[in-house]
Amino acid sequence: MCGIVGYVGKRDIGPDVVLNGLRRLEYRGYDSAGIAIRYNPGQRTDEQYGHVIENWREVGGVDELYDSMPETVLWESNCAIGHTRWATHGEPSRHNAHPHTSMGRKVTLVHNGIIENYETLKKKLIQEGYVFESQTDTEVLANWIEYIWDNNTVDFVSAVRFALKDVVGAYAILVISPSTDSVIMARKSSPLAIGVGEGEFIIASDATPIVEYTKDIIYLEDDQLAVIEEGTNLRIMDLDATEVDPNIERVELELDQIEKGGYDSFMLKEIYEQPDTVWTCLRGRLTEGEEPLMMGGVESVLPQLLRANKIFIIACGTSWHAGLIGKNLIEKLTRIPVEVDYASEFRYKDPIIRPGDVVISISQSGETADTKAAMEMARERGATLFGVVNVVGSSIARMSDAGIYTHSGIEIGVASTKAFTGQVAALTLLAIKMARQLNSITDNDYLKLKAALKHIPGKIKSILADSEAIFEVASRYASEEYQDFLYLARGINFPVALEGALKLKEISYIHAEGYPAGEMKHGPIALIDENCPSVFIVPNDSSYGKVVSNMQEVKARKGKIVAIVTKGDELIKTIADDVIEIPETEELLTPLLTVIPLQLMSYSIATARGCNVDKPRNLAKSVTVE
Ligand code: AGP
């Protein structure tokens, strides 16, 4: 899950065009970074090739790279490629960082993805006398292109095409050579966007490094290759050299959406954006009164959804937790059976998919490789594919027959927050719409749920207004004595317990587990002591009484308790050590409120422990490899 950026065009790249672009992509990987600058003959001359390519790489983020570069770097160049890495093959180090250059120096490239058959190609190259300086699959690709180029009478573009035909795996690559002014890019599974500017091109893993320069973007499709010649001529083709007309899309993404807006971190900004982002997801869809919900993206497959024998939900991480809530909502309101699977398991478990079944894929980035692979398998088995996605134009959105965009805006913090509430809001709308069509919900419940949903953004706002009180509670659990946490709930809030535990794990590196509260006595209660706090999610709903008993069980064993309760709950104040109140709402909508204090708590504990919440260790925002 790396970030790649390239520039070719009229302006000098300076230390900002590519490096700032990489900084915008650091949420995709940040264990090492690099940049290769190609100079025109005359600026720097290479007897053998004409152009000169200078390559700098460093462990750490883009700032570490920039600080490691000599003052003497010549930034006056109109072509450079860069990379920010999330290691897959070979530990984070200078020699494993990208860009990688082939042994004969003919090919320099950056790569996002995994070359699965790199060992086979590497063995052949070693037999041919190639020597490798890194452990990466990417260096193998650079040498494979050079090998093809040197051993066939082909040009640069054909050498790359032929080389990619031998590759098994996922890639988004940017390739340059000192012997030509062409810049080549190609993708298979990993995302790649080409920003078309006035006399310039900015190429990147997504739109964030591009919108500063142009809003006109071409999203390269799988198995497509593009070449930019003389800095201005763009050609797109498939790997058989059949030319393809570029499909330029106008992307509505403003720069301020990708800035911190005065917050200490993107994560905190995104938590506070939720009243607006949830409303943006509801707006135009959540109609007044008896009117049907307006969900244009659903209409084309609504018949399949309504008569589905079974609905599968596939996703990963936080999106999987949203899927569990979606299951609860769809089954409760429509009585259609729903199975929720980890996408990484679904593909390999040989699921029983029958014609007429629908597979719902949930993904913030729309690029998660596990989810895409599971969708491809579901497609082969004849399922209807429905997507719940945040990133517009992403692969999963393109692969789906129909879907819902969550409109949460760009999410940069690696720990997902506003995308989660967006996914839950979208699934809630879907379940209500289906139930209305099926008449499996009473008029009264339909009106009640719609009215309550309308007030959710305001209620999230009121919780955020109390964030100081939540931070104060969190501060009592931030010290090192607390290394294990349990998150407990029942019913539709059990997935919120899982989500709360994941948030704490992800950004504070504290061990935390989410459990159905009723499961405690079957094992996890053994963990309870004064150093293992329990966070109970216990709104005033149908399982309230049961959860209160589970809290008594923990209290009896001197466990510390933080409870998320409905405003005005006096009973739990007598049991729990700390209470965080949320406004009242319909039971089925409580996850949209109960998760907010958990996001703020994990944020507060992580920052108190000095963790980098936007770029937690070992993680990346979009997991584009299996
Ligand atoms: C959540 O905070 C994590 N970033 C991660 O678990 C994420 O939810 C998972 O990788 C799925 O990503 P997606 O929604 O972009 O597919």
C-alpha cells in the first residue's frame, strides 16, 4: 500500500511538486520514501544515455527524505517520479526504498502492489548475470524490463508492455529511462490516476496530489498502459498496444478538504466532520414523511435485493464492523438472511452463492485488495454486486453493478472514523428502503425511523460538544498501567464494541478486544482485574437489563468500568467508574451515536501516549495487496 507520484510538464518540479504530492499520499505508507529526478541533456549529460536520472531514497517519511537530500540538488527539472512506501518485500531500508533502478541503469521505476512471481523472474535474471541490491519484487521488475529491452529489438513502451505480460500480481508503476524523454505508467489492480493539466501531467495513486494542479483526471483501468512523450502527448493502450481513448473525469475535490483545517490531526478533524458527513450521506435520500427514500444508485438492482434468497456482506476492518450493523438492520427490517464475511476469508472458503444472491461490498477506499478479490469470485458465481463505497471512481465502485456512495469526503487519517458512520448511515437507508418496498415495516415505524435519522447529525454534534468531558474520562485510562481493555455490548451495538476496540488498538497500540457482553462469563471475564478496564456500550434499549447484569459481574471482580449510556441514566452512575452520556434515539440508530465517544476516547488515550494518530505504526490507509 504505497503512494506513487510523478510529474512531467512545463514547470520545474522544485522541491514541492513531487514531494508535496508524496506528503499527501503518506497515509498510504510511510516507512521509507524516494524520488528520482530526470534531467534534460545539457542540464546533466550522461555519455551512455543522454538524460541523467538522479535517485534519492531514505528511511522514514518524506520529510526525512528531503532532509537527507544534499543542498546541491538541482530542482530545475520537468520530470520526476516519487514513492512513499509500506513494506511488503524487504524491511524498510534505503536499498529497499523506491525508486528502483535496473542494473544497467536503463530503467528507473516506482511501484505500488506486489509482483507475486518475482522469484521466478529473479531466478531467470540471475542466470542472465543480473545482480540485485535489494530484497524487493520491484527491483526485479525494473531489471525484467531492461532485460526484455536489451534482448529484443523493441522500443521502451513495448519493452514495458512485454515485461508486464510476464508479471503475475498487482501493480501501479511509473517508469522512466535516461535514454528517452517518455514517461510510462501502467496498472493492474492497484489504483492510478493521471491529472491532465495545461501542458503538464501529474500522475498519482489517487486524486489528492493532483487537485492542486488540475481537476481533470483519467483513472487508468486494469491492464492499461499510458505513455507521455515529449512532455505533452498522452497515449493510452492495453498490453497488446491497442490504443484506448482517454476518459477524462472532472473531480470535485477542493484543497481545503485535504488540509487539517486547524485541527491537530486529520483523525480529529474527521471525527468533528461527522455531523456534516452523516448529513451529506442522508441529504437528498432521506425524504419527508411517507415519501419513498430517494436512492438512485439502488433502483437498478432493487428487485434483486428484495427477492434475494440471501445477502452476503463482505468487507475488512472497520468496514466489516459496519457490515455487522448492516446485517442487524437488514435482517430486523426485511427478514432477508444476511451473512457477513471477512473478505480475506470469503474468497478462500468456497462460499455457497446461488443465482439471485446479492453480495454487498463495503469499503472506504474502494481499493482494498481482499474485498476486490472476493468480489471477482462472487461475480464469477453469478452474484449481483452492490457497493457501499466512499471514494468516488474507485475500483470497487467500478466493479459493482450498483451501489451507494457514502459521501464522507476524503478520509486521510488511517484510523477510519467518518467513513464508518457514513457506511452505517448508508446501510440504514438501504434497510429502511427495502423494508418499505417489502411492506415488512409498519407505517409508524417507517415514519419514526426516518424522523429519528434526521436528528442524528444534530445529536452527533451535541456529543462532540461534550468532548472535553470525554477527554477527561479518557485521561484517567491513558497511563501505562492499563495495557488491556475490553469493549462490551449486546445486539446492534456489539459491532460498535468491536469498532471501539479496533480504534484503540490501531492508534495507541494497546491490546483491546470487543465482545458480546453475554459472552464474558464464557471466558474473557478471566481478564478482569483493576488493570483491565471494561468499556460498556449500554444505551437504554431492549438489552439494557442484561448488559447491566454483565456490568455487575465485572464490578464484583473489581474491574474498572466506563459506560456509554443514554442521557439521564441514573442507575449506571451507581455502578460504573465513569459514565459518558449520549442523546436518546431509536435502538436501531444507536450505533451512529455510541461510536463517537469511543473514537474520541481512543484518540485521547493515543495522543496522551504520544502516538502519531494519523500514521499509526505498521498500518496504511488503503490495503491494496492481499
Ligand atoms: C480502519 O480504521 C482501518 N483503516 C482498516 O481496518 C480499514 O477499515 C480496512 O483496511 C478496510 O478498508 P476499506 O474500508 O478502505 O476497504
